[in-house]
Amino acid sequence: MHNKYKWPQSEHGRIEKLFFLTAGRAFSTMMNKARKWAMRKAKTTNIAETKEYFPEFVGAEIWAWLIDNVWTTDDWLRKSQAGSKNRLTLKDGSISKHTSGSIPMLLHGRKLKEKRYVSDAEVFDKTHKRANGEFVDNKSKNASKKYADEMVVKYGDAAANHEFDPEVWSKVVGGVGHGYLYGFGRGDPRLILGTSHDSSTSEPCNEESSQSAHIGTQAKIEEMVKQVLDGVLSQRLQDALRNLGFQLPNPPTSGSTPRDDGVDNDEGRGNGDGLEGQHDG
């Protein structure tokens, strides 16, 4: 990977952290898709009945082991039910929605910023309003209004031209929930909230430069992870199980991984631990 992608040495720690965070979430999503694919092929909602419908990138022996030792255990089923309930919980009258389609929120923000200077608050409004100017749900409408009100309380007349304040945003949306900060898609809250935005004298061009660099870096890393994920993580899974004593078949040819043929993608909602990262009901 280092032969293809280059970055300043000073950014290595942050990029490494972001890479593994993104890879963990993506691998969790990949395994969730594999389970849904197998259940669709088996015409069942019981994962225990899918042993004969294993995806080739996992293999029959590994698939059966995961079913018997992970996905049908009481602990996993309990977490699965809790995760489904949490994802379907209405907040401010709606499940979280946005209008940027399949484009990640941070990448959408970068595209807007490449055309002209925009604040993160404007990116949020742009991606949470319909063509008629109405917000997609009460949650996004309330978040936008509360943020504007809190900015006036904190900065007074300077609020309208003040740079985005992540501390105010975190306060009005209720902080980080399930590993995410509402309004920032899959962005790592630690990176978003770890940057100081207290200075009211910062020039817009400086903010644009720093935020664009952060957004660009994260979007590029996510793209990089997706490019290498299938081969790297599936191979690591097989290597790990071989170390446990499993006799596995030769790696399958490319193109055998189940795709997202209409399957809902709970995008990035796993906790990144691979086998137990994404619990779907």
C-alpha cells in the first residue's frame, strides 16, 4: 500500500488510525451483506439455515464455524436485537436521513468546498434539505435551528460569520451516539471534535484550508480502504482461522464475493470488530 499511496510522515498516526477504523467498519458491513445474501439465497430469515449457501470468499468451513460459534449464540442474538432496535429508534420524529445519495457526507462536503467556501453548517443544510427547501425530517430541522440559536447565544452578532463550532454542534445534537456524530456521516467524531474552533478571529480561508485538508484526507482514505478491502481482509480472516488449525480450501477466484444486489446496506454502522461488528435483526 505504501508503494501506491504517499502522505507526510507527520500524518502517519492519524492516517493509520483512520485506515483501521474505516476498514473495521467496512469489514463489518461486508459480513452483514454476506449474511443477508446467504439468507436471501436460502429463502430464510434464519442464518442457521444457510450453511449450504456460503459465499465463496468465506468458504464452507469458515461459514459453518461462524454460524455455530458466533451468529447463533445467545450473546450475539441479544446484541443483534438491541442493535436493530437502536437503528430503528425515532429521534425528533425521524430516523436519520440525508439527501446526498450514496456520496459520503464528508466527500459531499469536499465537493461543495471545491466550488466555493462553505461552512460545515451549510453542508449539513445542503445535504438534509429537499429540492423545495424543506428539511428531510424534524431531526435535521431542529438540529439546524438549535445550532443557529446556540451560536447566537455564544457569539452574539458575530455568529452569522463565525466559523463552524463543533462543540456547539455536538451540544445541540446530543453528542456522539453509537460511535457517530449526527450530521457528519461516517466521519470519526474524535477527529471532528479534536480540532479547536474557539478563535473568533480565524480567517475563512484558513478554516477552508484546514477543513478541506481533513475532509480530503478522510475521503481519500475511505476510497483507498474500499479498493484493497476485499482481498486484504478476506485473506486475513482465512489466515487467522488457519492459525487456529482450520484446513481451508485454496482462495477463490476474484468476482465471487456476493454483491449488494438490492440488499439494504447499513452503511458503516458496525462497531468494527469484524465477526461481531454488525448485528442485524
